[in-house]
Amino acid sequence: MYIKQVVIEGFKSYREQIATETFSPKVNCVVGANGSGKSNFFHAIRFVINDLSHNLRNEERQALLHEGAGHQVLSAFVEIVFDNTDNRIPVDKEEVRLRRTIGVKKDEYFLDGKHITKTEVMNLLESAGFSRSNPYYVVQQGKISSLTLMKDSQRLDLLKEIGGTRVYEERRRESLKIMQETGNKRKQIIQVVQYLDDRLRELDEEKEELKKYQQLDRQRKSLEYAIYDKELHDAKQQLVKIEEERYKVSEKSATMYNSVSDARAKCKELDKSLKDVTKEAQILSREKEAIEKQKTEAIKKRAKLELDSKDLHEKIKGNKKAKEDAAIQLELLDKEIQGSNAELTRITQLYDEHVRVEDNLTREIMECEKQLSILYQKQGRATQFANKAARDQWLKKEIKDYQQVLSSNLVQEQKLRDELKQLEKDILEHDAYIKGRKSEAAELESLISGYIQGYNQFKLNRDELHDKRKSLWGRESELSAEIDRLKSEVAKAEKSLDHATPGDIRRGLNSVRRICDQHGIGGVHGPVIELLDCEEKFFTAVETTAGNSLFHVVVENDDISTKIIGHLNAQKGGRVTFVPLNRVKAPLVTYPQNSDVIPLLKKLKFLEKYTSAFGQIFSKTVICRDLDVATRVARTDGLDCITLEGDQVNKKGGMTGGYYDYRRSKLKFMSIIRQNMKSIKMKEDELNKVRDELQKTDQEISELMAEKQKNEAKLAHEKSELEQLRQDVVNSEKQKLSISKSLEKKEKSLDSILTQIEHNRANIANKEKEMGTELVDHLTPEEKESLSRLNPKITNLKEQLITCRSNRMEAETRKAELEMNLSTNLVRRKEELEAVKQSAETDMLQGEAELNRQELADGNLLVGQLTQQLKRVIEDIDQRNKKLEDFITEKEKLKRLQDEYQSTLQDEEKELEQLLSKKNIYLSKQEEYSKKIRELGPLSSDAFETYKRRSIKELYKLLHKCNEQLQQFSHVNKKALDQYVNFTEQREELQRRQAELDAGDDKIKELISVLDMRKDESIERTFKGVAKHFREVFSELVQGGHGFLVMMKKKDNDDFDNDQDDDEPRPAETEGRVEKYIGVKVKVSFTGQGETQSMKQLSGGQKTVVALALIFAIQRCDPAPFYLFDEIDAALDPQYRTAVGHMVRRLADMASTQFITTTFRPELVKVADKIYGVEHKNRVSRVNVVSIEEALDFVERDQSHNE
């Protein structure tokens, strides 16, 4: 163990905090100029580890604070860090910090940051090896010089202090004081015994007259006793009689009082019941209003549903009739369409036949006209052209014209064929489009049917959720009302608990709660009453046992309670007793093993961490079956006992009991508060769950309504899509019909073009055939015949063509009329009727009607249920009203009973007062005669029976005669016999005490002898150790020299202490004892030759060497972990300084001892492992590590400056 570091702040010249570098565990040296603060540094270490400066006054503490310029220093501290790897300090740490802090009004110690007392610090240091009797591990300036000036007797006192003889001397002084007190008491006892002997001789002469007087006096007492006893007996008989009468009246009064008490209790119960029933009636009334409101709403809803049902049935009926009419009309329309189609087929066939005939006639006419034209042309060529070449030229030109027309016709043919293909393709596309749209329409119809079913399901789910929400609303209302009721009961119980709690305690508890909330103080568990629970039958026992301890506040530790008490004092917030769990400990109690005894602590329920707090209050109390058991247990087991009724028997024998008003039980109020708070918590949890469920239901309804709206929007959209698809099908069919008509026209145009092409090709062939032939001007007979035949034929054919064309046009007109009627009238009507017949509205209406029927059934059921509920609530209200009437009637009866009792009570009180007056008279007589009997004192055994049969008058006569005889002995000392006996007992007691004092005196003398012997042994043992080490140390310090210590005894008186002055007094006896040892002489020789010298004969430097040798010898006797030397080498010669330095170095290396020295000399600097320099600037000191060279330079400069 050694000093590892020193931290100083505000101490003397060290204003700012300085922390030294780690000290060497061996030799450390501190150097610095005079006034730099070197000694202050040394003083700071002593300030912590030595008992220096203990119990300082304010001005002394102020003197230790830094007083430099700047702000005033209000506090200072010095902290020493010890290396404790060897566990020399009994703390389980390798590094221990000991701090001492002072201020103007404080002086405190801290160990590792925790506050400890000065006594604990001194005990801790002493256990680490710092002896109080040997303070020489710290050698400050002046201690060596004081040792050099010590006389032999003072050196002996020093050895006594080191050897611990102070304890023996203190005990010897105490023993001598006791002996002196014993002697004084013995003298007093002897004087008193002599007085008692003289007084007994005088009393012996007065005993004979006293015996005669006593005989008469006994007769007088017997007579007086007989008289008093008869009077007392009469008084007692009268008292018994009065007591019997009083008992009858009291019994009657008690009976009536009990009846009235029962009536009052019953009246209170009736008031409570009346209040509860009234509240129930109010709740039922509110429930009735709510049910009536619900019933009204349900009836309205049912009426609306009935109207909706009626409307739906009418719609379904109308829709059904419309479908039936549509079916009938559709059947008629189908027949009409079939007839129109048959006629159209016939007309179409006729039309086709007329067209074919017309085409044949047209071609035949064209062929005839062509032949006729050829013949005419041939007949007129000769007249038309001059020669063949001109004709051929004209024919070429004609052929070319025909070819151009043919080419144009061929282009038109190709174009018409392409258009026909496109039209056919369009017709196919329209067919596919119509088919696709019809398929999509079928799918949409299926979807619409699903949406309708979903809509109905949404409606059902919505109604279910609405019913669920109404139920949750009702439950929420019930729970809120129940919570309000429970809170009201809690407030009432808290108010009652406040009234049962003392005012200052109640105010203190409220202040504690407020302080904890305001300052955020944790670790406050609450009053004991809030932390315990037990069965109701133990309430009285627990309250009586604990008393106001029920309101003690349990806290985690004493720091918390200290902080709260500070706030309470500041706020004047009442008084509170705190129970810190880190301080209290439950006592160990052994309980009797008896079925009639139960430890009260075992019947309490509390958390395990509060065991110590509850043990302190309840562990020494047991519950007993009755008072007899309680008295026995309290006497035999030394425990406090209590019964369930609250009667107590404490272990000292005291008994407490009586009536306990259970109605004002604090634990009952707390139990009500706790149970109701628990119920409130459960109800609030349930209410929160109901509200969460309500919120969830609202959310589900909102989601359902949103989904319903989406479904309705989808249904509307799908209906619109279906109508659009149907319209698209109609439009596509119209376009297909238009394309079909265009196709027919294009086919006709193609036939016409083909005819023209054929005609043009025939003309070209005829022209080509005519070319190259001879140009003639006449026709052949065949040609002429043909020409004559062709004209009438052509005329006939044209007439036929006109007739055919007329028939074709009629057929075409009829065909168009039929087609128009079918497409625009019959087919469209059929589609409309089919749409009506296939309409899904009926299914929708059927679904709505089914849903409406279900809702109507639910509405009827709800109305029925509400009607039943309303009927039940009305019956309950009637029952409550009847109860209220019964309660009021019974309450009036009880009130009349109370009034009767009051009138009867007054009469009984008067009667009781009279009886009490009589009783008091006889009681006073009884007391008077009893007192007189007691004043008679002890009587002879025959006194009770001698005059028992005499009358009062006879007794008074005998008494008068006896008193006259006693007058003759008026001069007799009536107390002579008593005094004789008393004085004899006193003399014997005093003689016994005198013997005890003599025996005690012998024991004390024996103890003093033992103490003197042990003291001498301790002095001799210490002297031998110190003398041995002194010889060794002196020879080490002074080479070639030798020295020794000589113990001076009383027998050496002839050459007694040559070091003393001539006028110095001799050592006195210590409390009557001649001291065996009177001094310690020092004999040394610095040369080793010649005679030894005493201290008076030595120079100043030599005396210092001797003093240092003595200090080192003392230290070797009682080694310390480290040593502090303050300029011990100041007065030494260089050779001795070197020797001291070598010794310090050797002790540090061999014994692993730490040295911290201050010096102005180089010898100690040279042997140091670590050197610290102290500098002083602006009245502030600082400590820094310096090298050995810097330290030697400083020492050298300081020596030269001093020279």
C-alpha cells in the first residue's frame, strides 16, 4: 500500500485543482523555495490521513481556505489516491480514494465518493497500519528539534505512549476513584450503625408500657372494626338494592337503545337502499325512454318497410303483367312475321323471276337491235363510204372506240368485284361483331345478376352491423354509467379515509404526492396502507397494531426520503414518517407453535420487496383466540398480542381494549377504494374494447357503404354497358342491312357492266369481221328476210319488256314494303317485346322484395322484442316504486319509534339520576367505612368474631369505655416497637453492605496490582524494542559510532536524570504509587572511543542525528506503509545527510516502504525515484514533476543564495 496520487483544490496556497503525477512506491522528494507551498503540500497530506485539525472552529476552517486575489474560495478539498493491491485497507478495491472537504460550515470525509465519518476514517487507517499511539510515520518541521530538547522523563512518556500504557493508567485512575468512593461509603455506614445501636438501647426500655397500651388499642380497634363492618355491610346491601333497580332501568334502557340503534342502522340501510332503488328507478326510466325511442324508430322503420314492400309488390305485379302481355303480343307478332316472311319469300322469288325475264328480254332486244344495226350499216356502207379503204379506216376507228369503252368497262368490273369482296368481308365482320357483342351482353347480364345479389347481401350486412353498433352503443352507455358510479363510491371512500386520517399526516401525504409529481422523484412506493391487503376479519387487528404506522411512506432509500423532507420543510407541507427499504431490517422473531396463535405478518398480503418494512411494524405481533391466550403468550413468549376484536396485550403486561367502530375502519375504506379502482380498471378496459369494437364496426360500416356504392356504381356502369352493347348490336345489324343492300346494287351494276363488256366485245368482233370484206351496196335475200323479221320482233320484245318491267317494279315495291315493315316495325317490336320478356328487373325486384320481406320480419321481431323489453322495464319500475313506498313507510315507522324512545329516555334519565344520587351517598359511606377499616391497620385474628353478635349500641358503649382507659397511656411512645424492629433491620442491612464494600475494595486493589504489572511489562517490552533498533540505526547513521538507551529506575535515584535541571521537581507518585521507571537516558559516542556522552554534551547537529535515530527506531518497532518527512535533514551535517539518504533508500528497497520527503539538500534528492517541484506564482502554488538535474540545480542555487 502506498500513496499513488494527491489532488488538491482551494487548500491554503493551492487555489486551482492540481493532481500530482503518480508517486513512486519507494522514494519521492519534493523541492521548492521557502514560501512556495512545499510545506502546504506536506500539510495537505497530513490534513487527510492524520488526526490533525479535527473539530475545527469556523475561523480555523476559514484559515485553511485559499485567500488569494479574485473570487473568494468557499470550499476546499484534498484527495489522496492509495494503491491497495495488497488489500491493506479493508476495501475490496485495488485503488482507494480518500477525500476530506472543508468549508466555512462543513468538514466531511468521502471514501470512493461515499460520505463517511471521521471515526470511520481513523478506524480505517488504523486497520491499515497507522497507529494512533505512534504518530511518527509523519515527521513535520519542529518535531526533531522537540525530540532533541526532550528530558529523560519526557522520553519515558514517549515510550509509554508508543507502548499503549495510557489504557492501563486510565483504568488504574478509574479503580482508585472507585476505591475512594467505597471508603467514604464505609465511613458513613459505620457512623449510622453506631447511632442505631444507641437508639435500640433506648427503645428496649419503652417496650413494657407499650405492650399494655397495645392490648387496649387492639380492643379499641376490634370494637371500631365491628362498628365499621356493620355500617359497611348495611351500605353494601343498600348499594346492591340500588344496583338491582338501576340494572333493571338500564336493562330496559339498553333494550330500547339497542332497538333504536338497530332502527337507526336500519334507517341508514333504508336510506342507502332508497338511494339505490331511486337510482335504479332513474336508470330504468332512462332505459324506458331509450326503449320507447328505439320502439318509435323501429315502428317508423317497419311502416316504411311495409310501404316499400307494397310498392315492390305492385311493381312486380305490373312487371309480371307486362311480361305476360309481351308474351301474348310476341306470339301474335311471330305469326305476323312468319306471314310477312312467307309473302316476302314469294315476292322475292317472283321479283327474281321478273328480273331474270327482264334481263333475258333486254339481252334479246339488244341482240336483235345489234343484228338489225349490222344489217342497216351493211346496207348503208356503200352510200356512206367511197371505197373499201375508207370503210376500213372508219371500222378501225370504231373498233378503237369500242376497245376504249371495253377497257373502261373492264376497270369498272374489277372495281365492282373488289367492292363486292369488301362488302362481303364487311358483312362477315359485322356478323362476328354482332356475335361478340351478344356474348358480352350475356356476360354483363350475368354480372348484373351477381351485382344485384351482392347489393342485397350488402344491405343485409349493413343492417347486421347497424344492429351490432346499436348494441355496442348500449353497452358503452351502461359501462360509462357503471364507471361513474364506481368513481363516485371511490371519491366517497377517499373522503371517509381522509376524515379518519389525522390532519397533519393527511396534509403530509398530499404534499409528498405533489412533490414527487413536481420534481419527478422516483422510488416512492406509497403509504403502508396502500401496499398491504388482508382478509376483512383481520382489519381491526391490523389497524389497532399499526396505528398511525399505516401512513408511514415506504421509499427505496434514505436519500429519497432526505430529499422529500427538504421539500416538506421548505413548503411547510406537514409531517410524514418514511421507511427506507435500504435501512430497515425485519427483526427475527420465534413464534409459538400453537393453534390459538397466528403471526399477524403471515396474514398480510404484500410484495416481497416490502418484507423488511412490514416486518418492522407487524413481526412482533401475533393474533390470539381470546384475551386469556393473549395474556399467556405475552407473558411467556414476550410478544405483543391482539385479538380479532382489537383487544391488545403487550409484552410488558399492559392491556388495551374496548369498543372499536368498524364503520370507520381505514382498511375497509382502502379496500373499497382498491376494489372499486380494480373494477374501474376492468370496466375501463372493457369500455375501451367496446369503443375499439365500435370504431371497428363504424369502419366496417363505412367500408361496407363504400363497397356498396362501388357495387351500385359498377351495376349502373354495367347496365349502361349492356344498353350500349344492345344499341351496338342494333346499329351493327342496321349497317349490315345497308351493306347487304349495297351488295345487291353492286351485283346489279356488275351484271350491267358484264352485259356492256359482252356487247362491246361483240361489236368489236363484228367490226373486225367486216374489215377486209368487199364493200357492197345491197343485202342478200337472207339478210333482207332477217331485216324484215327483226323489226317486228324487236317491237314485240320491247312491249314484253315494258310489261315485265312493270311487273318487276310492282314486285320490287311490294318486296321493299315487306322488308321495311319487317326491319323497322315487326323485328324491332319483337326485340322490344323480347327485351321486356327477358328483362332482369323482375329478378331484381324479387330480390329486393325478399330482402324487404326479411327486413320487415326483422323489424316486426325488433318491435316485438322492444315491446317485451318495455313491458319488463315498466314492471321493474313499478316494482321499484312499490319498494320506494315500502321503504318510506318503514322509515316513518322507525322515526316514530325513535321519537317514542326519546320521550321514554328522559323519564329513565330522571329515575337513573335519583338512583345514582342514592348510590353516591352509600358509596361515600362505603368508602368512608372502608377507609376507617383500612386505617385501623392489622387486627388480631379474634377481632373479627369477638363482637360480631353485639348490636351497634352495645358496641358504641364498649368503645367509649375502652377510650377512657387508653387516656391513661397517652404519654407512651406508640411507635417504639415498630422503630425497634425497623432500626434492627436497618443495622443488619448496613452491616451486610459494609461487608460487600470491603470485599469490593480487595478486588480493586488486586486489579490495580495487575494493571501496574502489565504497564511495567509493556514499558519494558517497548523499551527493549526501541533500544535495540536505536543501537542499529545509530551505528548505521554514524560510522564507527555507537549509542544506546538507558532506562532510569527509582533505585537509581542517586544519579537521577543528569539531563534535568537542578530546580526540576522529582517525578511524583502516580495516585499513591511510586513509579518503577522515572526516565530514559540517551548515551552515545560519535567516535566509538572514550566515554559516552549525554544529550546535554552534544552539538546541535549531533542532537539531530540522535533524534533521527530515535525516530527511525520507533518506526522500526511499529512500521507504517509509508512515511512523510518534512525537511528532516535541515540541521544535519553533509555526512549525516548522506547516511540518512542511504538509510531511506535501503528501507525503500528492502522493506518496500514509500517515503515522501521535502528537502533543501542534495543528498535526499539523489536517492529519490521521483522528484516534484513546487512553484509559487501570483499567490498560487503548483506541483510538477522535475528531473534530478533540475532539482539539484535548484538546491544548489538555494544554498548559494542562503550563503
